[in-house]
Amino acid sequence: MNDLQTSPVLESTFALDQLTHIANDMDEHQFALLFKPIFGSDISESIYLDIWQALRDGTFQGPAYTVAEQSEAFRSARYDHENDTLLVTRDVIELALNQPNTSPGLLLALIGGFGQYLADYIHTKRFAKDETDLPELEVEDTKEAGSKYASLMAFLDSSPTDGTEFAHYTQNDLPAPLVLDLSDAPDLKEILPKPPLQFSVGDGGHETIEHVLKEVGFDDQEIKSIYFGNWLRDHSQLVDPKLVRREDEPRNFPNQFSRKALTEIVDILAAKAFRSQLNDDEKQDDFRVSPEILGVYKASEHIDNPTNHDESPVDPTEIDPDFEEPVLPGTERTGVYYTSSMKVYIEKPIVQMRAKIWEAAREGKTAAGMRAFGEALHILEDYFAHSNFVELSLHKQGRTQVLPWTTKAKCEHGLPVVTGLFSGTDILGSLAEPLGKALFPDKYPDFKEIAPGYRSPSEKILLILLGELESPMWLDAFNKLLALRDRFADNPLFRFVRRVAWTLLLPLNLIRYYGRDLFQKLFQWLGDRVGKEQARWDRNPNIDADVDATHSQLSKDHDSHPLFELATDMARHAVKQVGKEMFKFWNGEIEYPPVQLAHDFICHPFDSCWQDKLVVEWLKEHEKELESVSAFDSLKKISATQIDVFLKRLKALDINSTHRA
């Protein structure tokens, strides 16, 4: 450099002005929430608040800029802690002057460098607050923070447009403005990550059983409509009186929910399971969930034992009049009918099943009619999965060593048919896992769907859950972030950033990341219920007449249970017979719907013979299974393992989430 030449100078307040504008537009909580994923969630809230306040007061100082020669250490911009300056390479600056279409890269580099400066500033402030055991700030960590910061700023700030002046460059006393040229902004579809291919998993439970309806004439769409009714009964278990708060009570999440919130969550799950597969809006309406269609948990709709063993039982109808009144131990409904050798409370589910078949008959083969038929089939199928019908059928074949899950009673057949008490493990399956999968999905969404107003299923559920909090702070923050994302498609600078997926998922990840303590409380609550359920195994209903079997003790819903296959075969047989007659009725081939046929399947196995052949055939291949279903401790271990698997799957959903904050 000769005497007439001076060192080049770069000046810019763009990044500082940009951050100041954001601080003025957000409250302190939203500001801190926004930057924690970049600079650290373990950082004292007071540091973020100090920055926020200084920006609003106009006292926060940005870094000085130094024009540097090309370096192997960095390509465009890097904050130099030793000299407290932001180094920017001359080549990149002059390239932006000579080829303006490269200016977006320079602007993002300056914003990213400002992010590196903030990372260093925060680290220094932490040290000043006596956090003297902090490790040194690694260069790579600073670079990553800068990259995320630049992406976030481009996402939040849609003000940069063609012609925006973002810096001044002076060389040899000749000033030159650096002006943004967005003419080469790529098309959105070029930058949006593609969702990975997903392999569908097999069906299970009620849906698998109802596939037999195809064998009697129903087509795929009709089966789906019938299954929707069955699915609704499964998911009405979410609206449990232990989960629901009274409408006039204050919010108490995560201990309690409003009925409205739980219903809305089920509707979101229904959209994914049913409506997403349909293009016809009118047909989609057939699969919408309302409080009237979903209802609430009723033991009679699941053929559960309704007995309430709480020391101070609460009347659920005081929470919501749609709940059923409690059934107390020792009352008439807990008794056994002598002639039928069945618990008295089973009569009500039979009445409910008959009513739903009559409703299906009146409505015809319409969406409402098929839904009602599915609700009836739910009760029929649950009879084989949730009662001791299968165990007593084995007794009938001389396998009396099989645990009956009851003691002898004063009735025709000695051992009565009983069903299980609804329990915490049911909540695990019906609430925790669907919520966990929605909140912690294992694949990226299709970003092409992200248009203004778009909300993913995860985001919709979070909006509902955050609305259940007493304070609106989290909900307001989430809504603000989503509103900002709505504008991203109109922001051409964002199309140049490197971390598109990370940024677009930020609204969801922020709330999920910092709201994790809320969900930990929810899962802790579930764990407490599971603990109480496991404690019930300390008492044995096979030898103690005062003990009722629980749902988990009798449930044969999962293939881990030795009698799963036999129970499923029985349910398939019953559904096929009833479905065949319903198909004929809807087609005008017979005069009456199969109300009595369905009723006849719900009886003591000693009073029917249709299942005998199924049991004999099953025994030919499964005689060895009898050992485990004849030992209380063996079944206790199976149940404990199943619960443990559920809990591990819940934890894994978070751990394996591919786009955590």
C-alpha cells in the first residue's frame, strides 16, 4: 500500500438495527425464548433480558468492522474476540460490489458474524456473573451459532428487499454503498427439504379385526367408515373423568384438561387417520369429531367393570353430565346373575350395543349409520379382548388350570364372566402415545404445505395444550412465531439461508423444547397412574373375592399376551357373522338387523358352542401357552414388560425426533 492509499473501511448498522427492531416488537419472554436455541438454554434468563432492555434503550453496542484479506480460517466473516472486531474479507465485499447478485451472501455473512459477536458477548457476561468454570467458547460453536442466527434473522425479518442498502464500503476515500440484489433468489421448491419416504406400518387391534368385513361384501371405504365408529370409542377414553376438569373450574394443565381441548385433540388425530386420505371435502366432513360424536368415557361403551374403588369416590356427572354415575362396591350392579353366570353390569353394554345396531339400521348405509355400526362392533370385540370369556372357554375344554380372573360365585356355572377395571395403562395407549407421536414426529413434514395459515398436526395440538395453561404467555409466544413463519414465502432473502429446515421447524421446536417440562409433568402423571395400576397386582382376584380384575390383567389387546391370537380369532368370527347379516339388511335381503345375533355372542362360554372349534384348533398348536396363563406371576411379568415398553417408546419419541430444537 502506497502513501496515497488508505485501509478500506466497512460500516454497517444493519444487523444491530434489525435486532433492535425485533426487541421492540417482542416482550422479554418471547425475546429470550427465541434466542435460547442458538446461544443456550442453560444461560441465565437475566442475560437475555439485559440484552433486550439495552436494545430497547438504544444502549447496546454492535461490533466494529475490519476489512481483512482472504484467509483459510474463514470465508466471509468471523468475529475476532481478541480484537473485538468483526473481520470481513475484502474479496467478498468487492465481489458484491462488482456482481450485485452475490450481495445476499454478504448480507447473511454480516448477520451471521453479528450472531458470532452475540455468542461471544453472552459468554463474557456469563463469566462476569461468576460462572468461572465455563469451558472456552469453541470456534466451531461460535460459527454454528452465527449460522443459526443468520437463518433466524432472515426468517423473522421480511424487510430486506431489492435495493435495500445494508452497508457502506470505502476504499481510497471513495465510498460505495452495498445494495441488496435479490434477482437470483431461488424458487421456494428448490430450497425446501423433501420429506423422506415412509413405509407404512401394519394395522392392529380393532381395525385388523374389521378387515373381515371385506369378506362379507363391504368395500374399503365402507370398512373405513365403520371403523371410524370403533375408533371413536377407543379415543373417547381420553375424555376420562380423572382427566377432565369442570367447565367452570380454572385451568389446571397438565393435571386436567377441558373436555373441549381433549375433543379437539382427537379431531386432529382423526384428520391424520381418516381425513388426510380423502380429497372430497364433503366426505372429509363424515370423519370430523365433535363433542356429541366423540362423547366421553363410559364403561358401558367398552364393556369395562364400572366399579369405583376410590376411598372417596367423586360423582363424574358433577364434572360433566355426560359421564356415567359411579358404581360402588357391593351394589346391585356388581353382583352376578344366577342364570346367565355373568356380572350384572354387563347388561348395560349389551343394551348399548343393541341400541347402536338399531341406530345403524335407521340411518341406513350412510356415514352416520356405518359409524353407529362400528360403535356397536367395538363393544362386541371388547367382550373377547377384555373379559375372561377366553379363559373360561379353555376351562370348558378341561384346561381348568388357566387363571379365570375371578372366584366362584353363586351362579349356574360357578365361575362368572367378568371384565376388567379401566386403568392407567389404558391412558398410556389412548392418550400418551398418540400425543407423543404428534408432538415428537420422527420425520420432517412436507414443507411445501407450509403456506400462510398452515399448521401441522403437532402445532395444532400444541396450540390446544398451551391454551390449557393458566398463563397465556406460551400460547402468545407460539402464535407470534407462527405468524412470523406465515410470511416466510414472501421473504426472498430467506431463500439464501443454509438452515431452512431448522428455521421452519423453529416455532414447533421452541415451544416443544422449552415446554418440555410441561410434558414431563404430563408423563410423570401418567407414570403415577401406571404405578398405581402395577400396585393392583399385589392382590390376586383369582383367590380373593373382594378384588376385581383390572383391564391390564384381562386385556388381550396386544400380541405379547399368550391368548391374543385366540381372542382375536373369536372377535373376528363374531364380527364376520354380525357384519354379514348387517350387510344383508342394508341391501334389503333380510327384514331385521342382527341385533339379537350380536346379543347372543355375549354370553357365558358354557352357554354357547360356536367358539369350541376355535379353542380346540388353537390348543393343537398352543398347548405350551397354557403354562404362562396359568401362573399369576408370569402374567404379572408380561403386563409389567408391556407397560415398560410403552414408557420406553414414549421416551424414544423425544430422543429420536429428527428435528429437535
